[in-house]
Amino acid sequence: MALRGNLRDFTITQLLNLINLAQKTGTLIVDGPTEQAHVSFRDGKLAYARIGKEDGGLASVLHKGNKLNANQYRTISERAGNISDKELGLLLINAGYVSQEDILLNLQTYFTDIIRRLFTWVEGFFRFEAELLAPEDRINVRLDLENLIIEGSRQLREWEQLQDEIPSLDLALKFTERPMNNLNLSVEEWRVVKFIDPKNSMKQIAATARLNDLEIRRIVYGLIQAGLVEMIRPQSAQNQNSKNYPTKDKEEQKNLINKLIGRIQKL
Amino acid sequence: MQTVKMVVTGPFSAGKTQFIQSVSEIDVVATERKISNDAERSVKDATTVAMDFGRITVDEDLVLYLFGTPGQKRFDFMWEILSEGMLGFIVMVDSTRPETFREARSILETFRAYAPTPFVVAANKQDKEDAWELDDMRHALRLDAKTKLLPCIATNKKQVKDVLLELLYSILAEMESGK
């Protein structure tokens, strides 16, 4: 039976566990909220990964890992033509720029980072194509999945806890009255803080700051714990919810509450 | 006929249904179902799946309705619906089950976000030997000094009345402060 389904029913961690136990070979294709990821396995081990339109080529990975400087990366991108990653790797090793270990370590880091990003996807569809193998022209690795599965399980627990704390991203945030002196916020936190306004829901802030559900929840949770912000209903929705009393007259409202007090005292 | 409503919320098995039953003049219209989850069944056999509904008639022109929310997380989509138009809300917390305090805090935050109306927190089952002290609960629930945390025994009508009255006093105080 085809291995396909919805991430809501079967998480990335569960999929990795299954691939590991069944020692599967093939490619897992995941259609996430905004992009598609391809992760290839050989005998239950991670071989290759790419995500969206990201340039996952060897030169780009080595550049990100500070093994190639900007000039070297630009020269390779402009002049290497159709050379495969395997050929490029050999050339770079022979030229003494990098070692084989550097190449494998940087690719492993890049692929595992992609898996970590997939752990944050909670919505989306997946399918496993046993016939689709890792691209021939790319360098494959052989990475055990156990550590990634453990990391994914931890992240899943974190996700569940954050969902308990912040059940809906449709709510907005407002600053508490606590003074905000000498705050050391990270770049990610500032990206959220600058959009905090009773008019903006967390969902809108996440979309603007390009954060996924897990990332926005994690940041907001930290801000709430620090006592800097609190969740409120977005201002537009608050206005729709103002008909709590049968009368708009303030004195009549007070009389109504006093009547309720009198009645309950007599119960 | 004018109607107003208050909401009684809190985690699973906090005592919401009992609280409403203690003061309602009608038999509470409870929509309870057998629990399928083993862990939850060890706490009680049936739970509220939609809402409890109690009534206190003030006079021929005014009726107060008490709505109890379903405690199980999977019914939290009902919370927003129930919170619409409420005068205020009561968060019930089982003083003997600290494992539910975090969830109680989360429910409180959610209701405050849905509607910024006054609220009080009722520490239920304070008559039990293993009930937490109110001061300890205040810390665990991260309640500031202004928030009313009231001792409660949901089967005791006098204590339930006191909780309702404290909520009404808070509503009145907020009106008088012009917020």
C-alpha cells in the first residue's frame, strides 16, 4: 500500500521512525505550507535532502559552511557550467580547498537542518516514492536517523505544550504595563515585537515576519513568560463582542448588576 | 424578558457542572457523555461535551444564565462561542490536582483574550485533605495580587454563592471605575 497521508495524522518523526525501522530506500516528498521538500533515503539512512527553491548544490552548501568565500562561490557559480557536485567535490579536494571530511560534514549539517525545518511542519501532505532515488549528480551521505528521531520527538512534545499555552493564533498581543527596560531580545523576537498591536493577530504577525506556527508560538511563549505581552482578542473582533448587557445605559447596567447581587444573596 | 450570562470554565473534572447545579433553580441541562479515554475515565465516568446550562431568575424581567464549558481540550472550539456576550467568567480549578494548573492558566488566558470581562478563580475541593493552599495555588497559577482567588466547595451552596457574588462585585467595581 502506498505510503502517503497527512502530517496531521502522521508526523515527520513518525515517518522517519518507520523509514528507519523498515530500512526503506526511496524519496519522501512533503508538500508543506509554502514549499515542497524532497528527502531521499538508502536502506533506512538519510542520503540527500532539498527544500523549496533553495540552491542545495555543493558550492552553496560549502559557502554557507564558510568553506568557500564569496568570491570562490561566485566564480564557481558563474563558470563551473554543468559540472556535477561529485566532479566539483573532486576538483576542490584535489585543489586543496577542502577535504573529503569537510564536504561530508557540511552536507550532513545542511541535510539535517532541512529535516529540523520539516519537524516544524504540522500541516501538509506526504508521499513516499520507493522508485525515486537521490539525484545521481549530487553527493549522497549515509546518516543514521536515530538522533534525528529523538530530536523530533522532543520537538513534538514542545509543540504540544506550546499549543496548550497558545491555543489559537487568531488572538492578538498587547504589551503589559510592565516597564521594558534593559531588554535583551533576539533578532527573531524583535521581528515579532515590532508588529505587536491589538489589531494584529499572531497569525498575521507570523505571516509578515515569515515565521511558521512553531516559531511564532515559541517566541510569543517566551514573551508571555517574561511578562512582556498578553494575549487579547483582536480589536476588530472585540467590537463585535460588546453586547453583553441588554441595555447600553451605564446606570441601568449598574442597576442590573445590583439586582443580580440582591437575588444571589437571597438564594 | 432580559437575559444575561456568566460562564463557568476550567479543566476537565474541575467541578463546573456541580458548581452550576448548586445554585441553579432548574435541573442543570448537562450534556454529558461516557468517557472513552482510559486516563480521563480514572478521574470520572462522564464529562460535559457541549455545555451545562443553569438558570437563576432575578425577577419577571431578568434572568441570569450560567453556562459551563466542556473541560476536555478537544471541545475548546466551543469556548469562543460560549464567551460571546458574557458579563464575566469563573475559572474553576481542582485544588487537589496540580497537574491541571497549567491547563487552568491556559484556559484563563484564552478566555481573557476572547473577552476582556471580569473574572474570578475558584479553588475547588478545598475541603479535601490534599488540597493545595491558596497562596501556593496563586503562585502555581501565576495570578497577580489583584486577581481574586477564592476558596470553594462546589457542592456547598453558600460557597458557590460567595464566588458568584465576588464576580458580580468585580463587575460592579469595573463599571464604577469607568473601564
